[in-house]
Amino acid sequence: MTKSLINIAILEPSQIITEGLSNILLKTGTYSKIFKIDSLNEFNTKLFGSQIDIAIINPNQIQNKLKEFSLLKKSLSDTLWAGLVYTFFDQHLLSQFDRIINITDSPESIGELIHKIKNSDYHSSNGSEIEQLSEREIEVLKLLIKGLPNKEIGDKLNISIHTVISHRKNISQKTGIKSQAGLTIYAISNKIVQIEDYLN
């Protein structure tokens, strides 16, 4: 029984990040073929007709090319478009992607995404497989990204440490992010907090 290949294209100017991501992807056990792309134009020229299942792109690469990117997405409608985020980007720019991969995501969460796409689970969910956070989880998240320990979060919200830990676990499961830096990017990207609050 042959295993299906997943073709992944990466458009990222940093060779170190590209190599690291490629290494993670190759360890997912999905028999991936990875294409290194240098520009949006190469999606139509370099791949020689190969079906691209996932395109992972640094959002800077589409910043002033939204029309071109939109046309590319239409021409490759079966491709999942993921933005690779490791700095702050405008929400409108990030909304152009089907999925966001944070630089702080674990290899396991990236592997899970690949497996979902391989098993066609992703497209059936129409890009909304990430559950929405509850109001209480958002309150916990705001305090969490300020660096407050569980006890202080519990005191401020009048809940037990056990409940705080439970909310933290739910936040990590719903967002797929465990680190404070990753959660901060998530909160800013989803307009839960304002970037100005973290520049001081």
C-alpha cells in the first residue's frame, strides 16, 4: 500500500527558518515533498504542474501583492495557504491565509496540521477548526500574556488556581499554542489586545 505524497511549498527568505521548518515537516511521517520558493511567480513556473497541498508563506512576501496573491489562490484552489508568523502583522494581511503557523508552534502541532490535510479533515472544516475562546478564557489569556503567575490570575478573577490551570489548558488546546510569545502574537492578531499595550 503506497502512502500519498503531500507537496509543500515554502516561501520564506530566511534559509535558517526554511531549513528548520523543512526538517520538522519531513519528520511528520507524511512522506512530504518540499519545494523552496523564492517568489509568488514561482508557484506557476517552478513546480512544473505539481499539485501543491500546502503553501507556507512569510506574510511579508504578499504585503504589497494582495491582488496577485488573490489570483494565485484562485488558480490553486485546492491548496491550503498558511502564513508563517514570527513578528507582528496587520490583521487584514493575516486574514488572507487559511491558517496561521506561529514560529513558536510545536513540531507536534505542525505535524497534526499536516496529518489533518493528508486525511482531508482540514478542508471539510472550512478553515474554522480552531475553537473560539470563551469570555473567561479571554480574560485569563490577557493576564497570562502579561506574565502573571497562576495565583495572581486566580486572585484577580476570583477563581481557584485549579480553574486557572484548566483554562490555560483549554487555551493551549484551542489555539495550538503553549508559549507566552506565541499567545501574545495570537491575542494581537485576533484583536484580543492592542499591540500598543506591549510596546512600553
